Amino acid sequence: MIETKVCIIGAGPGGTTAALQLAQLGIECVVVDKAVFPRDKVCGDGLSGKVLTALEQIDPAVAQRLREFTPKQDSWGVTFVAPGRTSMEVAYKPNYNLQTDEPAGFVCKRIHFDNFMVDEVKRRPEIQLFEGVTIDKYVLQDDGYLVTDTTGNFSVKAPLLIIANGAHSSFTKDVANIRMEPAYYAAGVRAYYKNVKGMHADSFIELHFLKPLLPGYLWIFPLPNGDANVGMDMISEAVRSKKINLKKLLTDTLEQDPVFKERFREAEIDSPIEGYGLPLGSKKRKLSGNRYMLVGDAAYLVDPFTGEGIGNALYAGRIAAQQAAAALAAGDFSESRLAAYDERVYQVLGPELQLSHRLQKLVKYPRLFNLLMKMGTRNKQLKELISCMFYEVDLRKKLAKPSFYVRLLLNK
């Protein structure tokens, strides 16, 4: 049996971020993942400005290595396309300069980004990483959790767990008692394509909210070498009630929609169309309990409007590590002590998740959404507000200022 101060279940972006932050604080931990890296993960592959911000706060050297990491595409913004085909381009960083500014966002296949993060974990002597180990038993004892794998031959004892093992976490379901609710969950599909026409010169990602796809959207994210991540997601409640086959809807849209038909005329699909689930942060949940904290998709923190989960996972992972350090210092791992984690997560990410949930609901009304996009093309403040969702995570300061709303109304 291995004994450690903190055991992290899951070596995706949230789990590795928590481990790196603990290492920076001088705290040893064990990380366990069922996969052997590198491994793929079905995802949109977008890395917003939050990713670099979080890594800079942990260790600037890690952030710099990510900037220099070659299997990624620099991205400078996002293009929203409304049901009426009005498009609004929003730069991640207002007034960016390609020659002098560092890119605020990237697109990077998860097989590469997650492996980058695992390699960073392997650099740290404070972290023990175990790959190819599936933890399926969690026993709460008086002095901590004893976790065991499917064979019964591997076990870890720790006073505190950080659960970061994704959307289908059995711990989230069985211990934290958070269940999948179709109204607060999305189904997605993704494939890789080559030779897609009409990509933005500065590699903006694209979100297309076309009427036949509502209440979902289609995305196109540019990748290196002219490749693209192309996919679609939709609220699970709608998928079930309308009996929608998302894989068929994606291919039909690319083949039959006049705009996409032209853009994909010479495109080649380069992977199977694969499905996945997005546990949305459109509902506030209890993210911690006696001797545990939930992180990333296991905590249901995916942005309801943009579908971004990676940046939010990094933020939650860093906050979990900080709270773990405080709990270890106090020798207190109680539910009441760890409630500070929930408070901090929702203090940092809550305003953005609430705004995104409102925008997600607005998508159900195409005329209103068309109007919003038309306003956005002319309104600097509205563009900057949406930009903050990708680049500046702390919306609280902006939304708390009365002057912001005055400028919004006056378009200044």
C-alpha cells in the first residue's frame, strides 16, 4: 500500500494541474490514471487564455514550454455565426498585434496537450504517477480514503482525495451523488478533417449556431498543417426528446448546407466520428465533501455556451491544490473545511458560467440570438464582455462596475 498526503484520481488537465500546484507548494502527491499516455480524448481541442494564465500562476517555466510546444495552432479569437448567418468576430485579446503579442489561445489535440501535462508531472520528484491503473473502490476510513484498483493489488491511502477522472466519474456519481441531468448535460461528436476551406487568416475558432442545429451548434477549430477539429454538440434533453442522431446530423449538415458544402467540397475526413458527453456548469453543485474535492469534468464545470472545459479544469485544479495545502496545514479535511473550495471555484468561475447559461438559453430563440449578434458586431463593450469568457476569467470586476453598463448602452 502506498501512503501519501493527497491522492489525485485522473491525470487529465485538471488532475495534472492540481499535482503541479501541489508540487510548487512542496507537497507530495500520488496521481493515478486508467490510461497509459499518450492517449486520445474526444474534445474540441480548444485551449483558451485561461490555460496559459493558470500555468503562469503555477510556474512561468511550464507556461513558456507550452508556448514553445509545436503540435498546436496559435489562435487569436472566435467567430460566432448566428442562425441568420450574421457573424461576429471576437478577438481573445482586443487590438492584438501578430508581430508583438503572444497568442492568447491555442488549438491542440488532446493526445498532445494531455501528454504535455503528463510530461510536466514527470519532471517533478514530488509527484508519483501511476498509469494504466483503474481505481474502482473508495473506502472512507477514520484517517482518510483507501482507494484500490480493479485487481485489488494496487492501493493508496491518503487523508485527502482530488477527483479529476472525467465526465463519467463513478466517485462523482456514487459518493458525491451528482447525477447526469439531461437538461444540464450536452452530447457531442467530433471528427478530424483535412483541407477545409475558408479558415480565418488568424486561426479564429468558429461556432455556428444554425437554426437546424439548435439548441446546439457546429464548431470548426483550426489545427496545424491545415487540419481541423470539426464537431457538434447539443443539450442531451433535446437529443433525447427529438431522437437526434448527432453523427448523421453533422455529416448531413456538411454535405447539404450550401455554405459548408462548398467549404468541405475538397475536405477529407481523417478520423472516425466519435461521441462524448459534456457535464455543463449551468447549475451550481456541491463540489466537495468529507476528505474530497471534485475537479474539471468530474465537477461539472464545462462552459454551457462555448463548451470549454479545459481552462475551467485548470482553474479548478489549481484552487483544489491550494485548498488541499490549507487543509493539510490545519489538519482538517472535514466537509465544512473543504466547503471553501466550492466557494472559491464559484467565486472565480461562477459569473462566467451564469452568463454562459443565459446565452445558452437565448440560443433557443433564433430571432433574439440574431439580434444579439447584430448588436455585437457594432457594440465594443459586448464584444469585450464575450472576449472575457475566453481570456480574462474574472468577470466579476467588469460586471460589478456601473460604468460598464453605461458604456454598454452608449457603445463606448
